[in-house]
Amino acid sequence: MIHPRPSTRLVCISDTHSHYSFDLLDGDILLHPGGISRTDSSIRNDFGIIYLQDEIYVGPVTELKLCESPWQPEFCDWAFNVERE
């Protein structure tokens, strides 16, 4: 017999750029794929943030696999640009 896994609720936000006074939906995992701006280690430690850059993370409880890469085709003088061919 196959036992269903418990569901995992993902909440996705992006481009907050140091603005954190907003309501979030209830969820188990918060994904913030870009524009967080506060990169100091204290915010990571205070809120349990796991920063991924060209990495894969497998959740120890959910076994959910997440991978992230910030690279983008060259645009203005933004971060993580890759020269267009």
C-alpha cells in the first residue's frame, strides 16, 4: 500500500529589496528567489535563511529538492550578469 506524504505549503515572494513589513500567507517553506538585499549573516541566522547560489538543497524533513542559480543574460550593470553571445 502506498502511503501519501504530508503536503508541504510553499510561499513564494521576490524583489522585496529590504522592505519586510508585509503580510505573508501561511506556509511551511518561504522561497525568496531574488532581490532580498540584506545579505548579512545575522538575518540568515535570526530567521533560519538558507542562501543558495549554484547549489542544490534537499530538505531534511520533506526531502524536497531545491536548486538555485542567479545568473541571467547581461542586462544593464546588474549583478549576476552573463555576457550574451
